[in-house]
Amino acid sequence: MQRTLSFLVFGSLLSACSTDLDINAPYKNITVVEGILNMRDSLHYIKINKAFLGSGDALAYAQVQDSNEWRNDAFEYRQVVRRRDGQVQGTFPLRDTLVTGREPGTFYGPTQRLYYFRDHTFHDSIQQVGGYVDLFLDPASTYSVEMKVKGEEVSASTSIVNDFSIQSADQSTGQVINLLLSGDYGVFELNWTSGRNSQRYVIDYRFNYSEVRNGVEGERKSFTRRLATVVKRSTSPSEAMSTTLDGRRFFEDVASAIPTDATVQRRIFYGIDFVLSVANNEFHTYLTLTEPVSGIIEDRPTYSNINNGYGILGSRYVKEILSKRLGPTSLNELADGNITGHLQFCSRMDGDQASSHYCP
């Protein structure tokens, strides 16, 4: 009887409080800013939204444009400022544009408003394998998004990820990838030296090929696999870093990614590309705190580097090594090995003409 009475009292307390509980705080302007800059892009986009809270269905609010986006008259100014050693080098207006094709989802679509800028005060180039690459942001400067919206100042700053060097033998298309040595699977090691303002390196490889049906070669195909994520251990701007491609894993990846197809007469190998995607410290921290939880600690702080707002302003950089060949024994394994031999591969890579597996 005592236990029953306790439950009734507890239930009555909940009932009495339920009509008095208001989860909505007083209205406050909340600006959300998202932008990841890349010095190789000539045009840079920033996403500026507003958070919303109401007494009704939040999912219904999310489908209303006015709940997601500020009107132009809400801004007193919005701009990007470039500074080097604390001195202003240029100021660039953030202009708005409507982008279409947003996939259906929780938030308003299919159009969305983005803001963009160009740094017309800076242009440079760096030499890489295959020629020169244009740069449109200054890696020695910081870039700040600054705005005043509904009377409130919102800002954020980011460094710019710089170029970095890959070991010359590893980036050379003349140096082959050896994944089979002395009759056993080996590894290929990719080596590089970190660049300024970099923190996280994500390395993928891309396998390129085509398929021949009825004597006609089809369009180029590819699949991509993640090799590793490597994070700098020191504060030095130049840290030696590396990752490896395991031979057995490589051939198993090929076999699992390319389905058996009786209509394919043969497949033509067109080389392996390595893609190194780099994040600066701000972007790395954001990625770390938004990754899926894999341990027993589930609570993590929400990361934002936006002053008087929420979101992320960071930078990234992408560098590629294109069209690496397989060594002779590795090419033989691709064409005739137990794991991938059924896929009927041959090569059309320059330098493989003397191989018995070169495609005529």
C-alpha cells in the first residue's frame, strides 16, 4: 500500500508540473556560420543561417525559409578580411546567391542562400608534378568572416592550409608500386612532409579502369578506398609523415569493389591515384568532436570557433598523385592472381608495353 501511494504521489507531481514546464527560452538571435576555405579555389562560399526555436513542431519550422535564413536587411555589413601579421591586406564583401538542387530533407529546399567572396588582391602559383597550380588565397595570411546582423557582431578567423611536399620517388609516375615481393604480399609506403597550418591528413587511393564489351571499350570507371587518417604529433610545421598500402588488402579491395560480369570480355587497368586531403587545426578539432563515438564516454563538448554564434570556419587542401603503375609482379597478380584473376585485367599504362599483360 505504501509503494502504491508513493507512485500516485509521484505521478500527481508530474501531472501538476507538466502544464507549467516551458522548454522555450526567451527569443535570441543565433547566427550559424559554416565555411571551409581552400587556397586553390578561385571562389569561396560561406553559409550563414539562423537557429530557430518555437512552441510548435520544430520539423515544420525547419521547412520554412524564413526560419533558416536571414533577410538581407538584417545585415548592417558582412565581409571577409585578410590580415598578415595583424595588418589588414584586403577587405572583400560577402555577396549572396541562390543555389538550387538541394536534396529534400529536414531543412528548407530545394534552393538555399549562400554567400561568396573573391580575394582579388592575391594570386600566386606553385610548381607541382605536371605543371603549375594557381593559388587564390594567401597561405601566410588569416581570413576573418565579419558581420553585423540584427545589431550583433559575429566573427570568426582561420589560417590557410599550405602546400606540402611528397617524397619525390612516391609522387613520380616512373616509380612503380610493388605489392608482391618474393612470392608474398608486401606493402607500399607513401611518405610526405607536413605543410604549414596543417593538422589532419586523410589519405585515399583511387583505382582506375575500364571494361570492354563486344570489342568496345566503355567509359573510364574508378573506385576509392580510405587508407588512413594521420594526425600531426608535433607543433613543427614540417613533420615527416607516412602511411602504407597493404598488398593483400589492395587485391581484396579490387575483388570486392568490381562485380563479376559475364558480359565483360576484359578490364583495362589505368593506374592508381593517391588523394591526400588536409585539414587545419580548427577543422581538425571540429571533425574530431563530430566523429561517431567509439568508446564508453559519450558526452563531448560542442565545438565552434564562431564568436557570438555557432559553426565552423576552417581550411582544407587537397593534393593528388595521379596514374601510378603497378610493378611487374603486382600487375601479374592483378591479372592472374587467386584474388583478382577472374576479373580479366590487362594494363594500358605507359611503361607496361613489354609486359605480357599489356592490352593491345
